[in-house]
Amino acid sequence: MRRNPALSRILDGYRSIAIVAAMVVIAIFTGSVMALLGMMPSVGVTLPVASLMCGVLLLGLLAGGHRMVRLRIAAASQASYDVLASVHRDALTGLATRSFFLETLNNEVYHGSKRAVGYLQLDMDNLKILNDSAGHGAGDAALVHLAATIREMLPDALVGRLGGDEFGIAVFGHDNRPALRRLGEELLRRLERPVGIAGRPVRLAATIGIALAPLDATDVDELISKADLALYKGKRSGRNVVVPFDPDMLGDERHRRFVERELRAALLLDELELYYQPVFDADRKVRSHEALVRWRHRVRGIISPAQFIAIAEESDLIDKVGEWVVRRACIDLPQLGTPVAVNVSPAQLRHADFAPRFAALLAQSNTDPASIIVEITETVPLQARGIELANVDALRALGVRIAIDDFGAGHASLQYLRSFSFDVIKIDRTYVSNLGDSRIDAIIVSAICDIARSLPVDVVAEGIETEEQFALLREAGCTRFQGFLLGRPRPLDELHVASAA
């Protein structure tokens, strides 16, 4: 069949255009222009057509490349925004992150700004309880609500989430301490309004420490440190309060740090000792001993626990001191020949692994759990939630007996008698000291003894100093007695001498 030359040239032209069009598409997606130019002769594309197609290719690349560049710029811009947002904004609350908050505050305080800054350091009081009782989802909801409350009340303030339940609030142009305190108190009132979390109404509580720049501090670190001192004092004084910084706090803080540092050294130098105070029955026979820690300082001599236990509770030292007490009591137990009571702080019970660690200490010394009595203050069943009560239950399951110390010192003591499991009640010494003079105290002691008999649990009256008190308590129905009249706390070696005498 004979070909028409004119038609062949037309078809060859369309074929070349089709081939080059395909190549343009390939080039746009691969970016390989030089490879495309090298391919043209091999597929029969003539120079004029190649020149034309190069122009088409160039236009195509310019159009396609421009679009791709725009897309990539947009993607890079969004990625940069996301990165900056993650650095500057807390993912849960939307508040400033710690680093961004401090950077912004530093620019305002340190770099010569003439504006005063009122700073509030806020720490939630009940987040842990909420997490333990309703789950971490409820805790997150509380944090979000707190952040929203602050932003609604102080829309122009710089607000940052500095830690898990710790927040910083900077109010610029504010140097009036009483007004700043009132502002903090109003914030606490708003947080106390019930909010629905995890299907129930929840009232949030927080403690706030405040400081001013430049009145209290000339740089951010000093400003936050002084607000933190005020916050610390608020925590110690009962929480859910606003406390302004006061220069006297610096002396208190220096003392606290000194005692903490010395106590750490005491643990390493083995300066702690146990004194044992006997507990008697109605016939004045020793039935148990209470272990009381003392600190024999190398310079200051004997230091009572009233001077260092509270400071230990505010650091990790209470766990170390508590473990030392249990370990030492287990060693002394065979020589004592009676069960031993050890005091456990609420701060120790807040650790999820407390009961397992306590059990391990008993196992290391082959100590029978039934020979150990754990004394906890009345505030534990009154205020504890979740993990504290779980630790107490685990100790009782182990065979350890639980004693409620200072019974009657708190409020609504009777409310937990039916729900909280324990073995011993220790009547608060204030009732004992007034027993001969107060008819009301005598009635209260008799009522406590009646309740104890019906449960049934032992009743220990502590702080007995006179024969009259001993007789009245025995008549009221107490089963165990402790006080200076019967026996003072002594070291183990002196205790043996006193017993022999």
C-alpha cells in the first residue's frame, strides 16, 4: 500500500507532539529536563519540532513548577506554624508553655520595660485527689476549666502552664499588692463554683503566691522564686489561700533549707535514733512500745521530731526517714519483746508503692507483720482519697494493725468509723489533760470507749501524767495507757535498765 507523503508528515507531527507531551508530563513530575532532551532524537523528534516542544516544555515547567512551589511554601508555612504552636502553646490548655511564658515575661521584666508586673503563682490543691478518684480524664477537664476561668477573668494577662498543676499569671502594669491579692481571691472564688466533671459537680481549689516587679524582684528568676516562697507558705497554712510575698519569708526559707541539708547529712552519718515509750494495760503491764524518732545532731545535741518532721514531709526526706524508722524498729523488736508502733506520715501514704516497700522492709528482717502497729493521724481517713486508703487497706491485708492517732482532734471524727478499717483508737491528749476538770471531756472519753468496745477495737489514752487521770481513764473503759506517769520515751539500752529496776 502506497503512503501519502503529505499525510505521513502530518501524522508524524502529531506523533511527535504526543510523544513530547508525554515527556513534558514525565519531566514535570520527575524534574529531569536534560534526560528529556536526550530522549528526543531516539524517538524520531526532528529539530524544528524539538525546538517548538522545548518552548512548550518550558512553559509547562514554569506553570507546573510555580504551582508546586506555591504548594510547598504553603505546606512549609503550615508546618512552621504547627511547630511554633507546639513550642508556644500547651497542647491541653492552650496556654503559653513554660519556655514561651518565661521568655515573654523575661522580655518584660529584664529588658528595661518601665511597666510594673504583678505575678501570681498558682498551684491546684485537689488535682491529685480528682485524678485518683475519677481518672486522669477528669483531671485534664479540670485543668482546661481552670485555664478557661483565668482567661475569662484576665483576658489581657500573660498566662502559662508551668507544670502539671502549676500556672503562672503575669498582670502587666500592676504594682498594687492589696489589689493583686483581691484579684487572686476573686479567682479562687470563681474556681470554687461547681463545674460538671466526670458526671458530678466538682469545686476546684488552688493556692496562690504573689510577688511584684520591680518592688520584690528585678529579674524573672527572682520574681518567680519569691512568689513560690509565698505559695509555699500558703500550702503550709492550710491551702486555698492567696499569700503575698513578705521579706521575712527569706529567713524562713533559709532555715528550712538549712534543716533539710543537715537532715540529709544526718541520714548519711547515722545520727537518727529511736526512743521507745511503753504502752501499758490496766494492770500496768507493758503491752507494746511506740517508736519515736530523735535526731542526735553532732553540734546541737538531741533534736525533737517537732523541729524537723514537718520539713521532711515537704521534701523526699520523709520517705527516707520513715524507712529508716521501720528498719530500725524491726531490728530492735526481738529485744523489746512486744509489738512496736511506728508513725506514718500522710505524705508517705500518697506514694502508690508505699505498702509494697513497707512489706519488703518487714520481709528483709523476717518480721511478723502482726507485731507491727502503724499509727496514722486522724486526718488520713478524714481527708484521704484513693491511693492513701488503698495503702492502708494493703497494710491491714498484710497483717499489720492500724491505729488512729489523736482521735477526736479533728472534725466529724465519727463519720468514718463504719467505713474505715482500723484496730486501735488513741484518744487525743487534750481530752486526757482536762479529764479531772471538764465534765464534757469525761463524757466524750466514756463515749469513745463505749464505741470502741462495740466495734471492737483497743483504746489507748495518751498523755497520762497523774494518778487521777489514770484512774478516771480506767474507770471510763480504756484498755491501754501511755504517758509520763507510766513511762517516758527512752533509748533501747536505757529502757532495759529501767525495766530491770
